[in-house]
Amino acid sequence: MTDFYDDENLQQTFVDAMAASYAAAAERHEERVGLLLAGIAIELRFASPALRHLPAIPAGQTPALTISIWDRAGTGVAAPPPPFDKKRITDRGDIWGFVSRRFRLAFHYGEFSVNVFDRKRGHGYFWVDDAARLPYWTAAAPLRTQLHWCMEASGRQLLHAAAVGTEDGGLLLTGRGGIGKSSTALAGLLHGMDFAGDDYVVVALEPKPRVHPLYSSAKVNRDQLDRFPALAGHLRNPDGGADEKAIFDLLPAYRTRIPDGMPIRAILVPGVADQTESAIDANIGLDAVRHAAAFSTVEQLPHAGKYTYGFIDELTRRVPAYRLRLGRDRAALATTLKDFLARPTPPASARAHAPAADWPLVSVVVPAYNRERMLPEVLANIRGQGYPNLEIIVVDDGSTDRTAEVARAQPDVRLFEQPNGGPAQARNRAIINARGEFIACLDSDDLWPDGMLAHLVDALRRDADAEVARGWPQLARLGANDDFEFEGNPLEGFPNYITGSVFRRRVFDRVGLFDPELRFGEDNDWFNRAREHGVGVLRPDCVSVIVRRHGGNMTYGKNLVQLNVLRVAKKVLDRRRAGATAPAAPTNPK
């Protein structure tokens, strides 16, 4: 049976149907506007006024990309019915299981829009039910998904970031929402700095990293309005509700302060600090800034995946990064930023990890069952973390192939062998024999993103009360040649992956080891018990494990009963009835 999610011919049929619907709408009216975004000529058919600050395409220049836009309310033409199960639409907007190197597809419930992009032809289609009823966030930043795909197809990247600068260069402000990116960028604008965007910007790497503005608006929480009295006359939505951000339209008043682009001198990760004056320091690791820049971007942009992570990795290798500590005196913030830009900054390559003696020993546990083919890559991935103080433990869980032989050949691997008992027993065997102050687990078919281990260990070192740090899982579909494509938004993945976590060794004394009776569901069971014990769990904004899906996964094809979902829930109820917080630690496996 052919499957739309994998079959490019069926995907092409849907794209052709979108093109036909647009053509029917365009028979009534069509307006074409050419723009130049980050050096890429784009033609918009049915133009969007929020992009009006962008320079027009020079006369005679052929657009490299085209986006066709229409709505049902204004044209009477609906989009073709979707050829997929609506239950597969993710919160991010992409379609779960949809895999294509050529086409991009997303549906956004918030604005009720369909987005399609043909990478080969460079043509996108955007349909919305009623353009007059777009939510405020879309009206302030229209076509974000389409422009994301356009920029990716052109070797650029939309980033969840803001940017300000001077004649000395630009500062890219990145990180999750609510940390001060917008307020910092607006403070710079109001005190004479150039403004290269808020919320989303475009970044190019060649020939040197450069940031380009995308929209001519800025957004802040309404409780911050009193900080920007000079912008009161530019407020688009003065009557918005308390949960609706205030939107400032910066054109035409600030047109001269919005350049076409600026070179990126440094990346700043803001955060509110309990101090009077703001300060910029280098107390931020390369891995931390990678995660800060990547996570919130990937969380929001459909089909963002390997390309986006790779782009941000390269950006952080080329540009130095700093922590911006936002003090209470925001009036002096622009002076801090200007003074920083006026000084020389060290090259990105000058940064290095602390000496090995400064990092605690981490025991990495790898349970393996018939993984002779994947095990070398997993071990290389662990070593490639660059973490300076490692112990690697492989537990061969009764394999019938050469798994043990492969592990035994590695000079830096401690190998334990046991009859097949499942991953919980294998991990327990390693944990009770581990020497490290910290424990990390990596399944033999998963991978860690670059720098993950140091990032989570550092998070625990900064919080002495926390005993576990875990990020979010990025699912990936493994292909025949061991290449893989990312699928879906990490925030919508299973939250309790053991392999994306770092544990203090002592936490297993409190909570117990993994339940050896559970071949499946031991992860949910352990984190249930940890919660019952009040264990402090940190959740940094980062992807901490790449979960590669293939036909040989233990959970492949299993139903909820086989995955012990009900059994794990019953254990919670049993503990409540018994008045206990957790069972005794599992017996020491032999």
C-alpha cells in the first residue's frame, strides 16, 4: 500500500492541487511584489504589509523563490482537503511521519493555515481560511514558516533571536522567550543603536556571519509597556488583552535605524540579574550557547532539524558568545552594549573547556543487545562529546552476535556480560559498578547532540539541590544507509527518556534503581518514583538525545499493554494505597 507520508508522487499530487487552487483564486485578483531578503530575491503574490521595510528586487532581477498567498474568505477558494490523518498534526505544525527531501508541509491550527513548499521549484503556497482573523502573533510576523523554508533552501536560517548594533557590528540576542531579548533590543533602538530585528531574524554564514532584519515590528509583554513611553504612539494593539503581547510598528519612524543587515560581532544570551548595572561576561560555554540558540528555534519552526542544528553549530564556532546579565538600570543598558562593541572581541576558537581535573567523573552506561553494528558509532559519539573525565561501561545483555567482542576491543570500555534480562537489569548492573559521581545512560541505537554531556553536568553543578538534569528528545528516522532525518518537535516527544538525562549517583540511593521486572516502562516508573520522593529535576532548554527509530527498536510495534503503561500506573496506585513513596531498591543483579 502506497503511503502519502513517504510517496513523493502522492505528495506532488497534493502540491499540484494547492497550485490549482491558488490559480483559481488569482483569476479574480493578483498583486505581485518583489523583495530582497538576506540577499535572496523573493516574489510575493498577494503581498504582506509587515514585510514592507525590505528592499525591493532590483529592476530586471529574476526572483529565486516565490510564495503564493490566498484566503478562502476573500477569494471563495478553499485549499484542497489534506491527504493525511489530522491526528498527525503536531503543535509545531508539521505532520508526524511526513518525510520528503523535496517538499515541506505544515498546518497551523492557531491561524488555520496550510503551508506547502516545493524545494526543487522554489515555490511555496500559503492558504489561510480568513486573513482578517489572523491571531496577533501571525499578523506581526506573517509567513514565518514559508520564509523559514525559503531561507533554508538558500543556505540561510531564521533564528529565534533579536539583534542590535552600531557601526562596529551587531549583537545577536538569543535564547528562550522571556529572558529579555526584546526589551534589550528596544532599549538599544531608543538609545541610538541600529535595530536588526526582534523575535525572528535571518542569519547568513557566508562570507562572514551576518544578521538581517525580517519584520518591522517588535513585541513585549504588556507589563513592560511603561519602560517604553517613547513607543506609545507606535502601538498597534492598544486594546489587546492581558495575555496578548504589545506590538510596536517601527515604520516609518525608525526606518533609518533598520539596516539591511550587519556583521555579527558576538552572540549574547540575556538573563535578568540581581544587580544594578548590566554586564557582559564570557561565563558561558560553547555548548550552552548552542542549546540556547537552537532549542527555541527548532521548537517553533516546522521541519527544522539537522540543517538548523548544523547551521547553529557552525555559527557558534565562528562567533564568540557571552552572557548578558541584565541589571535593574535599563537606561544604561545601551551604553553597556555600545562599549562592548567598541572593544575588540576574541575569536570564537579562543574558547576552551576547563581542565579535566575541574570536571567530575561521569560514568556513561550503554546497555546493548545485538548491537554489534551500531555500537562503534555510539561509543564514538560518547567520546566525541569532548567531556574530559569519562568512564564508559557497556553491558552486553545476552547478545547472540559480536556485541561483546566489539566492546572488548575498545581499550577505554569496561564490559559486563549477563544473560538477557532487559535494559533495566543491564543499566542496574552498570550503575552499581560505576565509579563516577554522575551517571549518564545512552542506549546503543541513540546518539547525544554535541556538547550535551558537559551542558547537563554544568547545569547540575550550578544547582547543588538538583539531582537529575534532562533535556528533550529529538526523534529521527534511520534510513537504509544509516543516515537519518529528524521528525517532529522535541517538546512533543516522550518526556521521560533515561538516555537524555544525567543523574547524580546518590539519587539512586534515594529512589532505587530501575525496576528489573519491567522490560518496558521502566523509565516512566523511575521518574514517577523520583517525583514521589521530591527529587529536584532540572529541565534545560535543549535537545539531550537523538532517538533513532528503526525496525529493530525494542518498542517497535508494541501496544500500550505490552509497553506496560497500565502496569506502571498501577504501581503508582499501589504505592499510594500502601502509604509508601517507592519500593525498595532492586536486588543487586549478578
